[in-house]
Amino acid sequence: MSEISQTELEAAAFRRLMAHLRERTDVQNIDMMNLAGFCRNCLSRWYMEAANEAGLDMNKEVAREIVYGMPYDEWKEKYQKEASQGQLDAFKISHKHD
């Protein structure tokens, strides 16, 4: 497989992941962190870092809007729920090394 084909496939898979996460607003970031060790905010940070490494000026707010499909504050207001004590406890356990 050529490097260009691999990059195109990776980009397509990433776009599909972002579309999936935008549709699954019921999935909370804390649950993603507890189960997978990353969340939408991690994706947006990685996106911003990649842009900055490529010489593009991108800040956290712009990157989050790309990942969330809307301004982050708007997404939080519409979809983010208060974390339960169980979620917070699981986060502490799963992120002891952080």
C-alpha cells in the first residue's frame, strides 16, 4: 500500500470516528476515559498538536469545535451530564498513574 493510500484511509477512518462520536452524544467523555483512556477532548488536543506541528496556528477552541461539530460550551450545555460518584471513582482508579 502506498503512503498516500494509507494516509487517505487513516483520514477516512478518523472522519468516521468523529461522525460516530457526534452521533453518540449519549456517550460521556468520562466513560470514554474510564474505558478507553481517551475522549473527545484528547482527540481535539491531538488534532491541534498535529496542526501546530504542521505549522498551522490552531488553538484548543478551534480544535474542539472540529471534533465536537459545534462550540465546546454548546456541546457541554446540550449533552454533558454531571459525573456520578461511580464514574468519578472509576476515573481515579483508571488514572492512578497520571
